[in-house]
Amino acid sequence: MRIILGTPVNSRPKPWLYFRVPAIMVNAFDIMRSRISKGGHVIKNVLQYDGEVWMDSGGFQFLRYGKIPDIEDLARVYDQYWDIRYFLNLDYPPSPTDDEHNLELKLRGSLHNYEYLAKKFDNVLPVIHYHWRTNIITKYVIKYLDFNPDCIAIGGLVPYVLISRGVPKDSRRSALRFLLNIKRETNTCIHVLGLGSPVINPILKLINIDSTDTSTWRVKAAYGKVVMPGGGERHVSGRAINFGGKEATSDDLMRLYAFLKATGFPMIDQFNEIVTSFEYRALVNAWVVLNSFKVASGGVFKAIYDELAREVTEQIIEGTR
């Protein structure tokens, strides 16, 4: 399973200048706000990256600013760049509180956008956001499969899997089992939006998800935090802790150092900079996210992994009979 790193186009650091990164995700909202949209037509030159680049619609970022992007404006942005491997459709994410009517309205609007973009580009991926009314979501997955896309991107899982507030009980299991069922029943390529993390990576790999992405490697570093192998995060900058995670202990730092050394992190000799340097923390976080696939040692995600592993094993045994 590939981990794709989400990044602003003009940001630092650029992990791919230091070690291998399978693919990069940029977003159209960032492109529209940056100067590179004025010309050039080659996003890889700006990124200083010669690998695979995906471009998201930036719909989430638009919504944060209270804007709804126009599909024609988005198509004009997409049309400027010939070196993008995949463009992602603009979809309208449903809320867990949406009733069936509003859910259908948003899904139909997203499908309409995909039909528009698919006529203009042959490398647009459909995006469908998860909702606990899985029968409706599955119906639209089937509609998208009729277009024979290279892959389907499934988003909206973070509130159900990583936050789990304001959603139905046992949403983590339900959402991850939905991914397992879709992969099993369709056998199509699936990219999971925004769920790349050491605690989730082993589960996604287990159920044969093709790829996922994350931009938290930069965000957490900016708040003085490092991502821990196997899951969790720790504050290391010495700044006041306002939310999320514990202060790193000496044992935590030793465990992180041991992981980096064992996996060949190329800047291991600069480990002391983890306290003072945002860029170094970001590089460490990117490395951990890309390379940590060890199953959690305990907790709910370990339990979910074990449950799904039994299902996968039973399916394999059934297939050999």
C-alpha cells in the first residue's frame, strides 16, 4: 500500500529531496491562491519532484473559507497542468447528521461534477465520502464503477475513524468494515483520503487498500509534535501543550530514535534538532508515516485489526476450498 504525502506547493521542507516518497498530493485551492497558476503548466518543477503527483479539488479547504468552488473554474485549473497523474473530482461531503434526502442531493451533485470533468479529462478519479447510511453510499460507488475509473477515492472517514464524536456508536468498526466490503465486492483500486497514519496503515494494508494520503506530517510538526511509530504523537518542542498528545518522555524519544535508525532514516545524526527545528520534525513525521506499518500493541485499533484479520483469513480459506 502506498502512502501519498499531501503538501502545499510552495512549502518547506520537501521530504522527497531527502528520501523516497511514492507520490505527492497537492490541491487546487492552494494552486488558485499561489502564483504558480499564472503559468508554467508543470507542477513538478515547482515541487522539485519527478515522481507521481495527484491534484485534489481542494473542496475541504474551500468549505473552510465558506466558499463553494465552481466546477468550471476547477476544470480551468486542472487544464493548466499536463504532468498530473490524477485529478480528483469535486464532491460535496455529507455530514453524519444528514438525512437521506440531503445525502442523496450531495451525492447526485458530486456525480454531476464527475460527469462534467470526465468529459474533459481522462485521468479524473471519482470521490465519494463515507456516510453511515452505507446502502446509499454503495449505490453510488456502483454508479461510479460504470465509468470504469482507474481508482475510486473514498473520503469522509476521519470523523468516523479518528475522531468518532458526533457519529453513531461503533463507527470505527463500521467504517473500516465498509472499506473491506467494498474492496472485497468490487476488487477495484481504492484510495482512502486523509487516513494515512501509523495506527491505521496496518489495517488499510490488511484489507488490501491500494493507497492513502496524509498531510498531518507537517501540521503536527508545526505544533511541536512528532508522530510515533505504531501510533500516537508526542510533544517535543517544550512549548505549552494546548491540545492533543502527551509530552515526550526519554523512553518515547529512545523508541523513536531506535525506529528511525532501524529503518534507515538518512538524517539520524541530527536527531537533537527534533526539539528546535520544525523542518526536522516534519521530515521525521513524513518518514514515520511512510514507514510505520506495525500493528498497534493494544487498544481499539488492535482489536479492530484482529477482527478484520480473522475475516480476511476466513475469506482466503473459503477461496481455497
